[in-house]
Amino acid sequence: MKAIARIAAILVASSLLSGCFVGNPSAKDRLDPRKVSLAGPNLTLDYGPDPAQVLDVYRPAGWQPSDARPTIVFVHGGGWVSGKRGDLSPSIKAQLSRGWVVISIDYRLSDRVDWPSPVQDVDRAIRFVRSNAGLLGVDANVIVTSGHSAGAHLVLAQALGAGNSSFTAPDLQIGRAHV
């Protein structure tokens, strides 16, 4: 029991002490929430070789191809065995009205792969977004990760495991992807 409490304290301290960028687009870049279209993603791409490694890009109204918007990479919940990238939380949908690009990913579910494959998928998706920032119209230096339930667990595991080869896809090098 003490070991579990110690691990929990380390996780909380790590997340509190890690440097975080907090900010929103300027007032002129914020959008009227009534103009946010949630009918579907603007773009769907494969970020890896597995059919489950797919992401949807939701761009706010007024987005231009030359934009370099701050971005949220969102990971859905579902107990690691269900859920899909279209399951956006209300708080994530609200960020579109503030001018953020939202990229929601699918990952390989744990009923067909072993741990840490889902974490490796999150890492691969983030690297894909950074490497393709120009195509996606995102700022590679302002990428925030967020998740719901199991997705939050995967995001935290990826963040705490950054630089650990166990949490990086075997075919990718450790370290920040080149932009």
C-alpha cells in the first residue's frame, strides 16, 4: 500500500512540477462559439501503419492554410478497450471556439495489443503532428495533450515516459521529432 501511495505522490508531483504552457489565442483570434462546426473533422489521416492509428483534425472557423495555431492532441477514453476518436469531450469542443486546432486520435486498444502499445501510439501521434505541422496548420511549439479517462492515463504515461524507449514505437527514434 505504501508503494502505491508513493507512486501516486510521484505522479502528482511530476505533473505539478512539469513546465506547462498555459494560454489561449489572442482576443482577435478567438471565435464566436456559434461559428464552431462540429459536424465532423476537416481532415482524417493515418499517423502510423496500423489501421487503428488514425487521427481527425478539427480546425476552427476562420482557419487558413497559412495558420500556425496552438493545438490540442486529444485521446479518447473507453477503459483501453473501447471508444473512438470522434468521442470529443465538451471541454475539448469548447477549445475550438477559442481558436485551437483539435486533433483527436484513435489508438490500438488493449484487447488486441499488449502494454505499452497504446502509449506508443500516443507518442507516435504527437511526433506525427509535430513533423507535419505545416500541412496541419499547427504551431509545433504549442502542442498540448489531453485525454478523457483511459485517454488521460495514456497521455500521462506518454508524458512521464518521454525519453524511455519502452514508450516510443520501436521504429521511431527517441527525442523530439524534427519539424
